[in-house]
Amino acid sequence: MLDTSFTRPEGDIGNPATFPFPVAYEIVENATIERVVKTGDPTLINPFVNAAKRLQQRGVKAITTSCGFLALFQKEIQRELAVPFYSSSLIQIHMASAITGGTVGVITAQKSSLTYKHLQGVNAHNTPIVIAGMDEMPTFRDAIIEETKPLNMDAIALEMKQVTRTLIENHPHITAIVLECTNMPPYRDALRDVTELPIFDVNSLTTYIRDSLR
């Protein structure tokens, strides 16, 4: 888990009520939005590895993170662990394209920070995608990226629908949507008001991986 202070409602990966099976958490001290999303600070790799190893020692069978931008360090963290590790919902990009036969629309918390290296980290760099960000959505930005205002779920749902609608209008050829941000799944049902495309997020990935384990 990133070291954040905003509210995590049910549906957010940071809320244990999101999942119908047991989950455990480790907060990585000083792993801030600034360092993970905005700068991709590589000195955070070891702290994340150490936190993941503590989870291993507690008997956890698979490990993920609370920020899709950690795709940048997927390979570095995974090779240090003895259990499955998936850093980001972005790992689903290639699968989403393969099973729908087309271009994937990626909705990210901050388009300006999502780079080719992030896609390389999860082997999604050769898959056809288009990216839309929440950069210009003030309610989402202030609550989740800047952590300066309280979370307003109704307003964020409207912003998410606006970004999704614009993405589809600008790129009508997309065949699936991947939500990068782990704070977006609470709004997935709201997105059904504007699209019938398959929507993949970190919660669907977590359930999928959990079901693969004994």
C-alpha cells in the first residue's frame, strides 16, 4: 500500500470489505503519490520488496499493490518474491486486446505520468492502446492525486463517466477498457451507464488470480 491519507470506500483495493476472501496489508512508509506516480522513484523498489516479503512471511499467497504506476517496477519486485506478484491492472492490457481483438482504452489517474516504460514493465508496450487520464478532472485530482480535498464519490463518478464517454467518442474502435488506478473500481458500475465494453480493473485481476490458487 502507498502511504496515503484519502478515504478508501468499498470497491477500493485498500478496503478489505471489497473482497469476499481474506486480505492483508502492509503500508510502505514514505511511498507517496509524489514519489510513485509523479517521479517513479526507483529507491522505492527495496521498501516495496521488504513489505512484500513481510506479507509472504504472514502466509499471503499472492501480492499486489495499491497503485497501477508500480507497473514500472513489476520485474524488479517480482523476481525477489516466492509468490505471484502483480503490480498493476495494466498487466491485463495484452489479455484484453487478445480476447476482444482490438485496441484497448486505458483510463489512468494521470496521463502525463504514464510512460512507455510503465507499459514495458508489464510487457504491454507492443499492444495497441489509447490512453485517457483524469488529469483535468478536479474532484478526482484533488482527492486522490493531490490529497487536498475530501473524497466525493458522486462527483468522481460523474468525472469518470465524462472521461470514459470522451474516450469512446474519440476512439470508437476500442474494444475494451482497462482502469489503471486502484481507486477507480468503485465507479465501474457507473461506467456501465456510458459503455457496454468489457472493463478490466485490479479487482477483477485480484479475483482471477485468487481463483487460480489453492
